[in-house]
Amino acid sequence: MRRLAIVAAGAMLLSTLVGAPARAAEPAIYDPIPTEPVTSKLGLVLTEYAQFPKSETNPPLVDQRLNRVARINTIMELPDGSGRRAVPDLNGNLYVVKNGVPSVYLDVAATFAPQFFSGRGLGQGFGYVAFHPDFRRNGLFYTIHTEQASATTAVPDYVQSGVIYHGVINEWKATNPAADTFAGTHRELLRIGFGGQVHGIQEINFNPTARRGSPDYGKLYLAVGDGGLGVNNTDPQNLAIPHGKLLRIDPAGTNSPNGKYGIPRDNPFADQTDKAGEIFSYGYRDPHRFSWDRATGKLYLGHIGEHAIEAIYEVKAGDNMGWSEREGAFVFDNTSANPCDRLFPLPAGDSGYTYPVAAYDHNPAANWNCTSDVGVAVAGGFVYRGKDVPALRGKYVFGDLVDGRILYTEASEMRRGRAPATIHRLNLFNSAGTPVRMQDLSAPGAPGDPNRVDLRFGTDAQGELYILAKANGKIWKVTGTRVFAAASAGPSRIAPAPRASNWAPVTPSKWQFTNGQVILAEAGSERPGPRRPFEYAVLSAGPVWGAVDIRAQVRLDEPVTLTNRDVIIVFGYQSDTQFYYAHFSTDNTILPHNGIFKVNNADRERIDYQWNGRSRGANPAIVDERFHSVRVKHLPATGEIAVYVDGRSDPLMTARDTTFTSGRVGFGSFDNRGRLRDLTVTGTPAS
């Protein structure tokens, strides 16, 4: 009766808690976060730590996104001083890892068969494990798993409409906590019914910064999604039920509605009529991962968005993150007849919501139909407080779980009520020092979509950072950092005079060499052969270069009203159909602009790491009619290419390619006018 009363009361509360979204007078917003993550010069060195065996869904999968080697969700260290790590696989096994070697500690799927269910929905199955901070003495740990509603007679403690599966929290008590195979007992704490097959109970965890005797010690946090019922789902604003909430419970207590756990008295809604006392904060769509900063105790949560916004929140008791009235720091109109018109500016005097401390957007392709999945989802991470990687200290490291980008913000910049922190994109290196992307590391042996990394993060007791990929069931440890393209290009240096005898243009009549400048005075025209820059001049003075560091100042002579204006720096030039070039443009929204490209007897190919595959590359390089300093560095030995603008130490663009190991340099454009001055070339002449 208590459960049904709460749900009924929740429906009555909707009239005051949830109304029609506040529509601003301004037009809809289609690019809510125009700035892309800033590429960092810093790169993580990833050393392979563990490989997990192939696992299968139950029942067999339909959605190929579940077709992974092992659906590993995190890695954590058991809080018993043993050095053992725990890794849950959604398909059912809980692994213990010793010295990088996994073994099955507990088969959750078999324990709850035939009700156990992992074959639909990206988060279905054995989702997560959390060990009590006093596990060494009490042997207690907690798990999430899912069951089909039609396959069980169990009754959920809380429900939403049209329940089709249950998310179940169990407490386990190991007879011998030091054993590497579980033996003991378990009991059910909480069962929540969901009306959809996604956005269930995503993570459970204890606050590692809470000390014995403090109010937060031994309190279990649960990130509960909205059930995936769509944009009109008002449950996240309904304080009578746990859906779309971050919960906080006491597993040792008994004052919950079902009597199996406790509701802490210091929870924001404890003992309030018609409100679920378990709620710590609310207004979530998919609260996917959360963690505490070990230095400050602040709680950060990575939230997967609906229409446009992937967000990191700093969470405090009682916060309302706004879904589905807000998405990130924008009004979300879930009543719009046009699904493209969802986001609007916040109204004047806006209050009552908590907004992200960091966020990035989806940037869909131009022909996106506004209802399909863009393929963007944040993977929440950790503020690094370890000792092995000093350059990461104080950085909140997270990423995108689909494409595997690894990102960071400075924890000191993530401040509530302030402008969101700058997001930086980290480069990656394998243990041999070769630049890689997560798609490179996770693709070998990956079934299903090799471009979908399914990225996750974890830490050990020392706060060291681990990276996981479901795609191939591997875990890497972050063992150091490197600066991208840090090696010297070489000692030789030339500063050629800007005179015609030093340059070999495609069309000499279009060029001027005067006033200390190399000037492309007339736009080029397309030529037969592969698609490539129309007009450029190759520096004929000096040697053919191997490793090279090119520095100059360039100006775009077209008016700023022309968004697709560009100039290029050529390097690795072998012939008119074999060379690299860096493209500097105002426009970063289409594939041919503002990137690093290769022409190899075929149409130019984009090779930089910044293009998202849909609609955005690096942030615009040049947006005015002034001179700007540019730098292009190419290290053929490693394939590293880095492009810098205006003296910044962080590169605007990065790439790795080993096709051309030497060549000449040059300057030009596709079909615009521009100029170059103060050119210096440093490097190693090709043998």
C-alpha cells in the first residue's frame, strides 16, 4: 500500500512540479556549444593491463551495439589492501583481477537464471558492483542486475508506467572476504520497475572520501535513469518515485518502505510526505557515472543527454538538474511539434535548477532528422589524484563512450554558477610511444561496430587511472604522459627571401613576390586529376626536408563574409598529386575545411584527429583579415603532424600518417587569395 500511495501522490504532485516548459521568446538554438574541445599538447601513455574473455548476452542480442568482446563496465580495487581489482561484465560475470589476470569471482547471471536478462538495451545485465568500505571485515558488496518483468513473479518496490523490466540491487556477504571465489549469501535490497529497456540503474557506489564515523560512511549511492520513456517523461521531476534520480541509502538500515534498507535522516527529502526519502538529487535523464574528488570531496556526475548536451555536474544534496524541462543550461521544450526545435535560451530570472560545470554538444550531420541517435554519449570519469602521472593531477579525466575521445577539464575551473570549464582533448600513445586513437586500440578483434569503442574509466586504491573498451574487452592503465610532436625536427634552418626565383607556383601569373611577402593575388582554378588545392607555390630554395618545422605568418585576403575562405601550408611535397597540406579556414563545419589532409594520387583525404566524422573539425583557425602566425611540424619517424596558430603551445590540429617521409614545403589555397611572410623552415634535410 505504501508503494502505490507514493506513486499516486506523485501523479498529483506533477501539477506543481512539472508544467509546460518555459518558452523563451528567442528562436530555437541549433548549435548550443559552438566551441569544440581544445586539443591538448598532452598525451596519455596507455599500457595494456588486462584482456577479458568473450562473453554472450542472454537472450541472444538483436542490437549490434551489444556485440562486444566483453561488456566490461569499470575497474576498481577491493578495499581490503589485497591489491585485487574487480571488473563487472554486463553479460554476467564478476571478475577478480590479480596482476592483470582475470578470473571469475561470481557468476551473477547463473545466480539469477532464468530471470537474468542482458540481451536488450545497452545497460541491461549485471551493471555494476560496489564494495563496502569495510569489506575486509564484513565481506559485504552490492550489485545491480536486470530481470524481465514477464519472467518473474517478484513485485517491484517502485514502478513507472508499463513496466517491462526490473533493476535489482542485491547485498552479498562473503564468508571469506580474502577468497578469490565467492562463497556466501545474498539478499535483495531494492527492486525498481522500468517502462523502457534503457536508462536503468547505471552505477552504485560508496563515497571513498567518507571516513568511519562520518554521516556519509557506508551510505550507498545509486544513479537511476528515467527508464528511456522519451522526451515527454515527467518522472525525473516527480519526487514520489526514484526514476531519474541519484539515490542515497543505508544498506544497514531498515526504515525504508520495504524494510530492507535505511533512508538516511540527512537526505534532503527524508520524512517528507509523498516524497521518496531515498532521493539525493533529481532531474536526470541518464545519470551514467559519478565519482568523488579525493582531494575536495566534491561529487561529479556524467550525464548522457537527449537532444544536444553531454554534461558534467557537480552534485549537492537537493539539486534539480532539470530534465526534462532543461537539457544542460537550456530550456528543453518537450511539447514542440518540430523535434528539431527543442532547445531555447534560459528565461530571465531563471532559478531552481543546477547547471553543468562542463559540457559539450552533439554536432549532428547537416541532414540529421532530429529523432535518430547521433552517436554521442559522455563517459564520466575521475579527478586524478594519483602519483604516477604528475601532469594529470587536478584534472577531471572523462570522455565520449562512443567514439573514445578522452577529455579533461581542470577541476579548479569546474565551479557551480560560473561559465562551464574549458574541455581539452587528450592525445593518446601506446606503450611504444606511437600516437594512437582509442579506435585503433579497441578495434582489433572487436565484433560489431569497430568504430564504437564503448569507453569506460576506473581507478585503483592509489587513484591511478584505467581505460576500458567493451569493443575488444581490454583494459589499459595510464602509465605516463607525452607531449605530442615534442621531438626536435632538426638543426638546419633557412629563411628564404620572398622572391620569385625561390618559388615554383602552379600558375606563375597569379603570384606576386613583393614587400617581403609571397602573395597569391588571384584565386586558382580547379585542375584535372584528383581533388586537391587549386593553386600553390612550392619552395624550391633549400633542401628537400625529412623532419620539418615550418613557421610563418599568413593572411586570408578574402572578406570575412566569405566563410569558406582558406590558405594552406604544403609539406611532404613529392609531386603535384602527392603531398600533405594543413588547411586554415574560418569554416570548420564541412569535411574539406580546417584540417590536415593528404593527397596521394587520389582525392584529398582528411587525416587529422579533430574531425568528428559528421559536422565539426578543429575550432576555426582564422576568422579575420589580419596576419596570424602558423606553425606546421612533421616528424616522419613517428608520423606525428601538429599544426599551431598564434603561438599557442597546444596544437589546433594533430594527425599521424607515415605515407610521405620527406618532401618540400609550400603555400597556397584552394580558390581564394592570401599571403605569407616571415617564413622560416627548420629541420633535417632528407638523405
